[in-house]
Amino acid sequence: MKMILKNGTIITRDPQNPMVEDGAVLFEDGVILEVGKTDALCRTYPDAVYIDAKGGIVLPGFINAHHHIYSAFARGLAMPGEPPHDFPAVLEKIWWNIDRHLMRPMTRACAYMTLIESIRSGVTTVFDHHASFGDIPNSLDEIAQVATDLGIRACLCYEISDRDGAEKARQSVLENERFENFCKQDTSRLLASMCGMHASFTISEETMEFARTHTQAGFHIHVCEGAYDRDHCSATYHETVIERLSRHGILGEQTICGHCVYLTDRDRQILAETGTAVVHNPQSNMGNAVGVTDVRKLIESGILVGMGTDGFTSDILESVKTANVLIKHMNQDPSVGFCEVMDMTFVNNAKLADRHFGDTCGVIRAGARADLIVSDYRPMTPLTAENINGHITFGMNGRNIITTICGGRVLMQDRVLVGIDEEKIAYMCREQADALWKALGVDP
């Protein structure tokens, strides 16, 4: 069935045809067939199903290259006792405490909450890094089922770690392997897999090698998010984290290293030589007070750098705004940051999606995936193909998104989720959040 998204200003992200005013997009079977003027396409295809953009701005669906769905129920949670004052204490008291109590029904509810928020903010593709050490086997299926139910694209992995013992580390490796095999048989075109790892300082030599021999996928790992990861690797293995990962064969074009706050010049050279991607998570890094990733040095080294939210939010535009000012602040130079952040979010994230889903994402042109969003942002200053990024950074936010389409399926239209019982989901989320909080010793 042919469908036409009409009456919008189309921002294509295609250099050959960057902007179409009063434009429309024709798509069928999840693929874009044609981009042109509304009147011309509607005359040519009178029997198509029409979706009205109502004069809004049409963009390719946003991509979040590093998320943590399992952290959803931390919102509003105040753990008893003294608040943590450094990153290892944050991990132990909050995040590892949460994931040790997370059961599969809770994971499922977290997925609904997070992915609905993603859809509402125009995100059509999510790279998620999952942990639920209270209930490991088949836990990725809970997220995958929710993603396919909602119609959003998800690249999933399980966080391998020895922090809760060798047996749970083994289960984590096997969960990644199981889900990788599941994705090879999946026909939804919405799912992809990676092999997740927590961080070097929680993964033994034996577990790292076991993981490498039990996957054909790339790896998704936190690297030097805090100084402790760097210092632990230096003291224990007498090498940097990047050198250790290289020695184990973890790096490569299918691998994502999150954060990378503390790297040497040699580390950046290794990442560039292996084609390994890095994902920047500015809000999370600031919130955990771990330091600032030197994004400019990464880019200058020839590394593909993407943008993620690390569970801090599901609205990728929040990270865009933060990253822009953070790079300026770090370099004490107001002329830097803007172009880098635009490329990271709208060019490089699309390249990451292409690598892992095998499709053309992040662009509106014939042959690309029909991942389309509509923003009701109404500019009060001139809007052109050359200045759209300025409008996105300084004027638009995720709450402007009114319609979200992923793979040709309408997920939200005029801010109403299609085919989803939001009240039922909200009730389930509150019920599961209450259960988690009680397990943590917190009175809801």
C-alpha cells in the first residue's frame, strides 16, 4: 500500500536535494519511493493513503546510539543514606543495585516506558545496552517484543560483567549469543544485535575471551567513562583500556565504545585504524561528574563519533543542545562544537544504523528506509537548507514532534500513539516500578 506524507517542509539530509518546500514523501513496504512536491505526488498517486504534515517540518527519524532502557524506573527514586560522591559509588549504590533487582516483567515495562518516550521525541532507532542481573536468560526478548510491538527499531545487547560472579558473567555471554542467533532468523527488520560489555574493570581476562569466541557480532562497551576504568586497567594489565580491547580482538567497524573520556593519543590512533566507533553521552558524563570527552580530538583522529543519551533522557535533541555548549565550554572557544555535534547526531548516527541494520537510514531519498518524523516547530526567522541545524539546536526540541513513522509504519500521528493502550501501559509501568522500589527498600 502506497502512502504519502504531504504538506511539509522536507529536510532530507540528502546533499543532492537538501530541502523541498511544500513537499511530500511517497513510500511503500517500509521504503521511500519518491520525494517531491505535494501537488505533483498527489496527482500521480491519487489512490495512496495520505498523512498530513500540516505544514510542519519533515525530518528523517532520529537515532539514539547509546541508551539504557533498564534505568527507566530510577526516575524519582531516592536511595536511602548518604548520596554517592564519585562514579564507582554511583554504580554500586544506584545502577548495579537496580539491575540486581530487575526481573523480566520490570524489564518489559521499562522498555514500554522508554521506547514510547523515544517515539514521542522522534527517535525511530535505539541502540540499547541492557543489564538485569536479577534475571538474565531471555531478558533481551522482553525489550525486543516491546520494540516490535511498538514498531521502533532496536539494536540490543546484554551487559557482560564479572561484578556478580563468574556464573552470571557466563549467562550474560550466552544471552548475547542466543539473541544474536534469534536476530538472524527475525523477519521484522526492526531488530539487530551486538555483544554488550560493561567496562574493562569489571571484566576478567577469561570472560573477555569467552565473549569474543561466542559472538560474530560487534561489541558495545563502556570505555574509560570514569578515571577508575583507566587506572584499574593500567595497574592490573599495564596497558590502556583500548590496548587491552585490541589485544582481545574486541575492536573493529562493528564495535561501539561509549564515552571514551580518558584516552591517549595512541588510543585514538588504534580506534581510527580499526574503524571502531565512539558514542558521546554529554549529559550523563556531566551528571556523573566523570569528565569531558575530547570530541574534537576523536574527530581529528578520523574516528566515527556518534551521539547517545546513556539513559539520561530519550530525547536526543536534549543531548544535542548539551553537547554543543559543552564542547565550547571545554575548549573555551565559542566557535567550535556546533558543526561537530550536527555531524555526530545526524550523519554519524545514521552511519552506525546502516552498519548494524544493513539499511540506508537517516536520510529522505528514494531507496532509504521510510523513517520519517514531523515537527510542529514554526520558525519566526528564515528557515533554509543551510540554517536548519541552527533551528534544530536553538529552537526545536523533542516535544515538537507530532508524527513518527518507522519503516513505513505510523507509530504516532498528531501526538496520538497508534494502536497502543497508553493507560494500560502506564498502569503496568507504575505497578512494576512499585515492585522494584520495594525490592530496593524504598517506599513508593
